Amino acid sequence: MESEPIAQGVHGFSSWTLKTLQGDDLFIFRQTPQAFQPILIAESDGHLDSEALRCTVSRSQPEADHEAVAELKSDVDAGDIDNEIHSEERDLRENILVKAPLRLYDCEHEVLKDQKTYLLETGHTIPPYLAVSQVWGEIKHRMILPTVKWPVAISDPAKWDMILAYCKADKGVKWMWMDVICINQSNSQEANEEKAVEIPKMNHYYRNAIACLVVPNDYLNFPLAHAQLVDLSCNIMDTNASVQDNAPRIWESIAVLDAVVGDEWFWRVWTYQEFLLPNKHILLDGQELRVDLLRRLLDWYHKILRNGSLKKPQGGTDYNFIHPDKELVISAPRNWQRRNLLFQMKEELEQNGHVNLISLIRQTSHKRCTYAVDHLLGLYGLLSNEEKVPINLVEASDRSPGTAVLESMWARMIAKAIMLGRVWPLLHDSPEPDATEGRHWMPHITAPTLWDERFPGAALAGLHPETMHHHNWEYMKITNNGLHIAVRFVGCVLGTSINIGDGGGEMNRIIACTWSLTFNGCNTDPIIQQLKHGLATSDMVVSEALEGSQEALSAALHASSLNRCFEFMEEMNFARMLTYGHETGGWNKRVLCFQVEGHKTPFVVLAWIHCKSPPNMGNCWIVDVTSEPAQTVHRWIVVNRVGPNIFRKIGTVCAWQPIGAILNQGSVPIILD
């Protein structure tokens, strides 16, 4: 690649273009636009959107901390309660009623008992019980069980027989909770009302169980395969045994691991909270399910395939998704996505009592469910009350193939967050260019395309948990024509690369832009810092070599020529390392060059820009949507001006604290459409 023509220095703001060897434009820099002038809006623009504001609260008043469900009706006869009971004891009993399952199945007598009945038997204490987590699978049978008033949908009655046999064999457990048995499954308004109450309480049910009995889709073969992987881990991976000496076994175990992590239990929305909430998971043969071990095995296989330690042995099985000699060594569409088994969520749940919504959406965007609205309902047990909205009967009963109910519920959750001053809905990488007018600002992470793992702008988009606590306390209002919000303009975009995809070849384009902008006098410290962070988060870089690799990367980007830069890059294999780094890998990236008001030297960053919404040169800005100290902000948004006082979000970029420290721009009101 070469620059044509070589600029006389960006400090002079001359226009120039960086081209590829094939003559295509790679980066375009334009002369500085007119004076930087944020546009004020008139308060009369637009009308309040009552639908978006429904079920929200005033920003000046903190929301009361209450369960977003109907109040649980006590089934204990008033006459059985001593009128002079101490308040502490009464509070204790009320707490028990809130956390106690509405029904439990008595495995010893094979009878379903309601809350009043089993609490009377246990002296008003919640008895030890097993919670069952199972994949419904293809429903082929509807069992009729004594005392259960609705047919129990199940793929195979033998599955129920094995569940019941396990519970009976464990003499310490008499009680069992299973959703299809203990929550009304009939098609009635009464059942829908019950589901609206029970769904948010499932966090109590799984957390308080003594263990969770996991029944995978392939429940007959899964335990044996899992045991083989445990043995592989204990005797080879954890002992650092020679990969080459054990290559036949390691190679053939790929099929076993693929079958286990490919089971539907790992790929359903509902089972994700059932993976996180319980204290312990057990299989039907009594062994403990080691999800942490499976995750480490996935990491290990990625590592030994990438570094060449593991090759196909003579006579070994051919796998159409394993490519040891290619950059993408594993091309399995979903089974081997390591994010599916991330265990950090468990730690966050144990520490805070809940998991933030952005993290959950990020982790479950690729998971499956039968009905679209379950993408949110299936996560409710993991959310804080602040993020929940009441589940209405339409949402509890929705069985339609479309996403209208899901979108409506999501819009209420977003509106609630905004009205509480929270700006995380703006600081993600999933804008929707095809949204209706006035709704482009709203994150469409529940749009149908998001759940298609082949769509590059969806599941691969970044959702950033570090922005969850960012607020804007100055001014926000939702109207029909958009979100009225007070923002700080960080800088005006002067130059942009073409849209850059994923892989080592695409990474070379980022390197070429960075070197050329450094050569032409721009401040490339922000993007170099991002690239260094990419090395720090890449599993291709060992910790002992990180500092040296980062120094070598900086030296390459300041080399005397672009050819010399690429020689360094190839020698160190930086392109491949950065492909697996956080924010440096993935799709829909652009190198942006922008000017901060009052500062002559432009800055360069690597931004996420939607592939359908390129920067509009001369009318594109980087904006801070928080009201917090500028140097503490983690992320900015990128906007195009689409009207005299209206801006449209097209992407986001990691904030660079030194820029925040020099900003002297006050906040101004705009409309995000």
C-alpha cells in the first residue's frame, strides 16, 4: 500500500487519500470543515412519546425497590397465624413465602403439592429440593401425571422416568422443582397470570435448590462423554503432558468435546440462567457437571491448534471445522465459541446478586428459544429490579413467531433506563439504520438479525459492560422525533478509512492507516493504545512477552517506511495476534481522524461504525453523552448530522482519557433521532 499523494502534512489540513496497491481508496482525509458549532435545539420540537415513557418513572425520584411482579397472595389461613406474632417472625415468614416455590413435587409419593400444603408439612420452612434444568426438545408426548392439572409436554417419557428415579435414589431429597410440572402450563388467563409472577422468581428457585439436576438433550450419552473429558483434563491438560506424545487421544477427543458443548442445553436462552444461578450442577449418573473444565478445554484446544502443537496424527479423524494450518483454526459455527461458557458471569452474580443486562445480551445473543419474547423472559431471573419492567399478560402468553412483543418489552426497558439517567443504551455497537424515524438512537439488540449468528453487524457487535454505570443527569427526554439529550462534542471527524472486516489481512489495513497518519503528523497515540490493548487481550500473546510485543508494535508503527513497518509486523506475526484481541478483531471497524476544538493536531482512533452508515464527512462528530467528568468516561458515540438540530448515531469508539482531560466544551442539547 502507498499514499497518493504524500500529504504536505495534516497540520496544513490538505486533502489526501491513502490507496491500496490495487488503486482502491483505503483512507480519505478532507480539509477542515467550517467552524465547530454545536447546534442548539428548540424545546418545542416534538411531542412526548407516551408509549415509550409508559412504565417509567420520574428521573428526579429514585424508583422504589420492589419486585416487578404482582404481589404474592398468601395461602396460609389467617386463623392459623397467631395475631400476636412478633414482627421479626412475621417478616421471616413473609420472606419465606416470597422465595418458596408455588408448588413442589413430592418424589417419594409422586404427588404435586401446592405451597400451603408442603409448608404445613415442613413447619413453614422451605424444604431441601432439587431443581431440574432440562431441554424440552421436540415435544412428542404429553404426559398425564396424578395431581398435575395440565398435560406435561416432554420429548420422551423415559426422560421423566430417569429424573424421578434419580430423585428417589437420593434418599436425602424428597422434593423436586421442575418448570413444566410446577408452573401452570395450560392455555388460560390464569396460567398466564401465574407465569408473569413466577418468571421473575426463578432466581430464588434455582439459587435456593440444593443442586440443579441437568438433563441435556442427549441425556443418555452426555454423562459418559463428559466423564471422558474430565479424564482428559486431569491426566493430560492439567498435568502439562506432552501434546505430541498424546496427539492421537487429544485429536480423537475433539469429537467428544464437540458433542458435549454442542448439546442444546448450552445453547438455549432459558438454560443460561439455570447454568448461572445454582450452586451445583449434577448429571443423571451423579457426577458433577464441570462447566469450568469444559471452558478451559476449549481454551486449551484453541491454543494448541493455533501454536501448532496439535496436528492431525496419521490415520486421525477428518474434521471439517478444524484447520490447523489456517488463520481460523476452528470454524465451527457455534459449538466452539468460548464466550458461550464464560464463567465471569457467575462471579458477577455471586458478588452483586444480579448480572447487568448488557452482559447478558452479549452472552445470549446467539442462543435459541422457541418464542422471541423468551430472549428477555429467559433472563429475568438474573436481572436487578432496576432493570426489570412488569411482565404483562401479552408478554407472558406470547406464542407468535414475530418479534413485536419482544420489541415492545425491550423498548419499555430502554425507556426506563433513560428516564433514570442511564446512558448505556447509547454506548453499544448495535444501531439499526432501518429503524423508524425517531428510533434510530434506541438499541435494536433484540432485532431479528441480531439472533442470526451469520450476520456480521449483530452478534459480533460490541456490548460494553463498563458503560453500565455511566449517567447523564443534565437533560434527557423521549419524544416522537427522538431522544433530546445534553451532550459534549468531543471532535469533528476529518478522515475515515473504508469499512474494515475481520482477519489478518484486514488488520493490515488498520496498520497501513495508522502508520500513514503517524507519518502525516496526526496524533495516533489513541489508536496505538487500542492496538496495544488488543495484544493484551489476545490469547496469542503470552503474558511474559506482552510488554516486549507492545514496544515492538509501537516501533513498527513509527518505522521509517510503510514497507519497513510491514516487515516488523510480519516478523512478529502482529496481524494474527491482533485478530484475536478485544475490539481490534471483529467486523465493521473504521479508522477515524478527528479534530478537537482548540487543538490543531488531529487525533486517530479505531471505531465501530455500522456497515450501512458511513461517516458523512463534514457533518460527522464524536460525542460524549454522559454528564460525568470527561476524563472518566469509557466510551463515546459517533454521529452524523441529518438535520439542522438532529443527529443520528452511526457507531461508538473507546474514549481516550487524555482527550477528555483537555476538553473545554460545555454541554449542549441536541436530538438523537
